[in-house]
Amino acid sequence: MKKIELISVGELKFKGLKELEKQYSQKINRFVTFTAKNLKDFKIQNEEQKKKKEGEMMLQLLDPKDFVIALDQNGKKMDSVKFADFLSDKLAYGSDRIIFLIGGHSGLSEILDPRIDFKLSFSDMTVAHDIFRILFLEQLYRAFTIIKGTKYHR
């Protein structure tokens, strides 16, 4: 079975969001093996040093065969149906493991650029880090319901 993994920086801070993360993870696991890894959020004052440390931790978790998607404000924008088509294509013809990356509050480190296969943007708006993670999970679940033709998307 194909695998999808979300790697992000920091733990969710609110109990309600943790519960939503758990619920969406369970729903996504009906379609694909899904895991979420939360990396330690270092308390480093220098933003560039902090991003670099986060990037190094992410690099250690990546396999050369992984298809890596950075969730990045400057990436390509898609609606839910196009995202579902994109995901379906990658699952059918791509790597066995798709990795989505969410950086810390300062974004993703440039040291990840050589490993990033695609950059995806959800919006030009700034969204709170914790809320964005839930938004991503909801859209990932929605993509699978579109792929499978279930009622959820409507």
C-alpha cells in the first residue's frame, strides 16, 4: 500500500485541534497508510539558524525515492479537484511514499530545495500554523473522497 507522511515542525497546541488531527488521520488511513511526524520546535532566536536546524531534521527523514511536496505559500495553487487529480496521479505512477512538508513559523529552509519535487500553495493568505495543519488534513481527506467518488466532497 502506498504511504503518505506529513512532516511538520512543532506540536499542536490546542486539545480540540489535536482531536481533529486524530480524526482526519483515521479517515485518511482508510484510503492509504498515513502518518504525521511532528518535529521538535527549537527555541532559537536567529530565524535562519532555526530554519536550517528544522531543515536538517527533515532531510534525515527523507528517503531518496520519496516524492517530496513542500507546502509553501509560493507554490502552485490548485482547487480541490485538481489536487485530487494530482494526488491520484502521484499515487498511481509515483513513488511508494509521498512526503508533505510544513515548515516552522519561518517557513522551510533552502537546504531542502534540492529534495523538493513540487511546491504546493493553499493560499496567499497567512494562516496560523496549527490551523493550517488541520486545513491540510481536511483537504487531503477531501482529495481521497473525490478520487473514490464519495459524498463528502459535495
